[in-house]
Amino acid sequence: MYIQMSILSPKPEFDREVVESMHRFERALVGAPGLISTQTARDADSGNLVGLVFWASEQSMRDSAHLAQSAIADDPFDLWLTREIQDLHLEPVTHDLGM
């Protein structure tokens, strides 16, 4: 599994636009090969929005990322956000549980 995570810090007056953008990003990936699931969430303490995309592999993400990027290409994030989007690409860390 490969996880794509983005953290966005919307200005309060643009919160709705940022959420809608994140949902467009998700919808653009529907049916993409290797897509497991997507989720938009909000951090209860900071108010930051977190976008999660779960992929079967890093290659699946690389092959389909353009679909989502094209859906939000014209969104004015420099106007909507208080800081740049933080993008993380996560790989599971395995360990032996002794089972």
C-alpha cells in the first residue's frame, strides 16, 4: 500500500472552496487503476484539512496523479490558503508482532 497525504490550511473565508476542491480531486480519481480509497478530514485542533489517498502501489499513484491534478489545476490556492500545501508520500513500516 502507498498513501498520499496532503495537509491544507485554509483561510476561514475560503474553507468551503478548499473543501470543494479536495472533493473534486477525489472525484477525479474514481475508477483509477490501483485506487483503494480517498478521504478528506479535518484536524479538530488546528482546523487544517487533510486529504488522504490510499493506493495499491506508488506506481499506481504516479500513473493516475495527473487525473486529480487536472481537476484542481486552476484553483487559486495562493489566495485560499495561509501556507503552502504540505504533501507527504507514505509507505507502511512493517514490523514483526511476534505472532
